[in-house]
Amino acid sequence: MGARLDRLPTGPFHRRVLLVAVVTFVFEIGDQSATGLVAASLREHLGTDLTGIAFAVSAMYLGLLVGSLVAGQVGDRFGRRSTLSWGMAAMAVFSALAAFSPNITTLVVLRFLTGIGLGATYIGIVVYLSEMFPARRRGLSLAVGVAIGTVGSVLLTVLARAVVPMGEHGWRIVYAVGLLGLLAVPACRRLPESPRWLIARGRAVEAAAVLENIEKETAAKTGALPEPEVPDTAASAKEARRLPTSALFRGRLLRSTVMLMIVWICYSAVQQVTTTWTPTILVLRGFTQAEALSLTSLIVLGSLAGSIAAIFIADRLPRRAGLVAFTLIAAVAALCFGFVTNLALLIVSGFAIYFFSGGASPLINAYMAEEFPTDLRARGSSFAFSTGRLTNVLAPFTIAAVLASLGYHAIALGTFAAWALIAVAALVLGRRRSRTADMVEQV
């Protein structure tokens, strides 16, 4: 089954799936940055302080933790498609409701519920893409999804720059646009279920029917399909396997689980500093709120550029080599951003942080999906991903306390250390792999 999927040329089915993935990532990536963009306005109009903002940010990431863990269980038991659909619906509804928050307490609760939807959406789309795209295009599909999806963060930053200074209710518009995510739910429901998951659940007849429809649609546009090349490792996969969650912590999977836990913990921490606290850090450096949002609007374009760059290298370099290179350069850029005083250098180093952070994201996602067998893929991915969300639950209070007591220089040193640790973990614990090997089938 996997060999038949992997031999398919890119056709209308893959483009349709990628379109849904792009829309999903637009809302998933964009919504995570919402509170950071309106933080200064929340402090003014909801009468809260940095601790209140930290609670709102932390609540969203706590929701992401819960949502990703639930999605792991639901995804491996009930399917990839249903996980993606309910995640998108929950994210859209609760994000829009947050716009009507009368106080910081209500906002915290609604951001928690929004985070549950975000966590489920993320696990659903990453696992679905990894199983539906051929091995030679898996990194590309994730890179394209993240690259174009990053536009969501860019557009939300531009929107915030326009509406937040308008007055008391400008920040509400930033949250309200999340309701548009409901438009993507019907498209998610129309996607076919993953044949790999169906096989893993012993539903071979359904898997064959889904794959035959995909093959017919592809052949109608691209012509005769090449013969599948079944790898030797497929010989041991004659029966559907039901693996317990505890298998993630035994044998060779333990090394992968630990490595990905370290990667996600560090990446989540630096991403929160970048996407949530950049405007606040710039204000603390002496810029006005309008200037801080303008600078953020400029340097956030680096994330889009980095994601686009990842499109061209995601499937050309071994995952580990690309990840190590991107994170080491990001570490240097983070250090520069915290200590340079020249405005041009500040913009360049900030742009570089976003660039290499955006480029690392699809590499991490592809790396993660390829580390686990099909029957454990959603659970393994959700567990590794959720450790990062747990970091994000605690990080807002840590970051707020560090900013208040030690200043932004300490944040720069911390982000430098976190980026460097990702590179070390990948080098020491990560498995080497070729550019073409289908790790989804080999694990």
C-alpha cells in the first residue's frame, strides 16, 4: 500500500490535499501569534499587566497540550480526517468567541479552548500529509504548507498594525478573524481517510478502495502510473499491527522519542519568544507600540522567506543535516538580536531569526512523522509535540519574570542556548537517513 502511494506522481489529488493543508496552516500558525500582537492593547483596555498576558498565552499553549494529546489518541483510533475536522471547527469557534471577552479571565478560558482546537489541527494535518504524500515529496508538502501558511501570521501582523491603534475594540478584530477557519471544515471532511491508517486498523478493503480512487484520478491527468517498488522491509508488514503507547519508550523508539522531546521543548520556547514576545521586547527596548508592530511586520517576513527556502531543500538534504544547520545559524542570530544597537543590524538579525525558524519548522515536522510506525504515528507525534506545549504553558511566566528582572539580554542568551541544544540533540540522538528512503515505511 505504501509503495503504491509512493510511486504516484504529483496530481490533482495531491494539489487538493495541499490546498487544504495550506488553509489549515494559515489559521493554525496565525492564531498562535494573536495574543502577542495585541498584548499592549490588552494591558491598556482590559486593565491587565504582563502577568495577565502571560496567563492568556499560557492558557492557549495548555490547550495545545491537551488538544495534541487527545488528537493523538483520536487520530490513531478514529482516523486522521476526523481529528483535523473537529480541530479546525473548535479553533475557529473559540477564537471568534475570544473577541467578545469582557475581561482577562474570560479571555484566558477561551484561549485555552482555542488551543485545544489548534493542537488537534496541527497533529491532524502533519500526520495526514506525511501519510498521503510520496516519500520523495513529504518534506516538500510540509514545507509548502508551512511556507504559505506563514502568510497567516504575516497577514495577522499587518491587520493588527492597522486595527489595534484604532481604539478600545481594535484587538477584538484580531481574534474575530479566526471564525473564517470554519470555511475550511467542509473541505477537511471531504478528504479521503489515509490508506496507511486504514491498513494499520485492519480495514484493507476500505484502504484499497480509497487508493484505487486516488490512482484513477491521478492517472487520468498524468497518464499510466509506474509500477510500485515494494521495499524489502514491507515483507514483515503482512498483518496490521496494534502497538501500545508504551512502545514509544522501548528499544530504538525510545531514542527517537527523547530526541524529539528535546527538540520540541527547545523549539517551542524559542518560537514563543519570537512569535509572541517580539513586540513587547521591542517596546521594552524603547520603541513605541506602533514602531514595535511596524518592525515586527517587517522582520516576520523572514519566517515566510525561510519556509519558502525550505521548499527547495526539505527533500534534498538529509533531515538531520538541514535541521542542525538551520538551528545553529538561528542561535547566532538570536544572540545578535539581543545585543546589537544599530537599527539596521537589529532588523537583519530579527529577520534571520524568523528565516531560520521558519525553515526549521517543516524539517522538524517531517523528521517527527518519519520516526514512528503508522499505528503509533499520531500518538508518538502528539506526545513529542505536547512536551513542547507544556514548555509553552510555563514559558510565559518565566519570560515575563526574566524580562522584568533581568531584561531582554537574558532572553537573548536563553534563546541562543535553546537553539544550540536542538542541534546537539539532533546530532547525538538523531538517526541518519538518506534523501530518498521512506522512513514512514521503514520504522
